Amino acid sequence: MALEIEIKGNKIKVPLKGDNVWLVVKPEEIVRQKYICRLVNTYGFSLEQMEQEVLVK
């Protein structure tokens, strides 16, 4: 099953943050979710291999 971007109203689903997490739609969030879909659908990455907005020291 292919990962797809889900947008409802002004919210976008963010699968890397949890099963049912939605954030306000912003241009950068749309780009982020499109890239995550590409990594999963085209290159075979799993969601478990990725994290969103990790702080690096």
C-alpha cells in the first residue's frame, strides 16, 4: 500500500509523529510530507527508519 498525503480542511496528517497526528497545513509541511512519501514509495524506506524534526547537538 502506497503512502499518500492526507489533507482535511486546514490540517495535514503527519505519519512520522504518530498514527493520528495532524498539523496545520503550511507550504513547508506539504513539501516535507511529499518527500516522506517519495522516500517510502520510491526508495523503499519504512516510517520506522525516519524521524521528523530531530534536534541535533
